[in-house]
Amino acid sequence: MILFEPVGMVPVPSFLNGFIPFHAEDLLAHQLLRPLFDGRRETLVLAGFDMFRRLVRLELVDGDTRGRCIAPPRSWRALLDADIAAVLMAHNHPSGAAWPSDADIGATQQAALFLRTMDIDLIDHLVFATDGHFSFRTAQML
């Protein structure tokens, strides 16, 4: 007997599947991205890659006094002017929780849609904390 999901029902991904512990981080996360984050405030990193997955542009956006990071149009424009084929988003949570907030999930969906209209791939969105990071791609949320 084969069981099928009802039409319109999508399995909910588990947040636990998206967490990568500090000791298991790859070189990109551990040596390039993690050093860019200040543990006292939230910072957003937008990394643009060419069609060969070579890093072309890195945009850093500091959070405001309420701890929010919003990518300004000038950051997106700088990435698009660099003729990129893919983007990696990453930010940190100084609170120590690597799990994405509702705002993180919404921003990721909006960025993926925005980039898709220009045939640019959103590789992943990583949320860094002290003990590791959360990957939207690993959690199958992209």
C-alpha cells in the first residue's frame, strides 16, 4: 500500500534538520563568514558569486538599534552590478539562538522571489549563533 499526502499539503520541514554545529561547519561558514559577525549586534552579509561559484562581491549591513538588519536597495544594486549568478545570505543572532525568526523566514522568501525574477539563485540563508548555524537549504526551506 502506498500512502500519499493530500493535495495541497506540503510536509513541514524540521528546524532541527537545518542546524549545523560549530565543529561541523564547512570552510566557507567557519573561515569566511563567521569572522564577519560581531557578537554584540546583528549583521547581514550578502555574498555574490559568478556562474563558476567564485566570490565576486561581499556586502555587509549593520543592524539598527532594535537589532534588525534590512538590506538596503544600494546593497542589492551593488550585487546586481557585479554580474552575479548566485547569492548567499547570512546573518547572526547575538541572542545565541540559531533558529530563524518569522521575519527571517519572510525575508528569505522575498529575497528568493526577487532574485528568481532575474534568474539569480539564492544558494542559502545562514543564521549564525555561538554554537553553530542554521541553514535554510539544509532544512529544505528554500
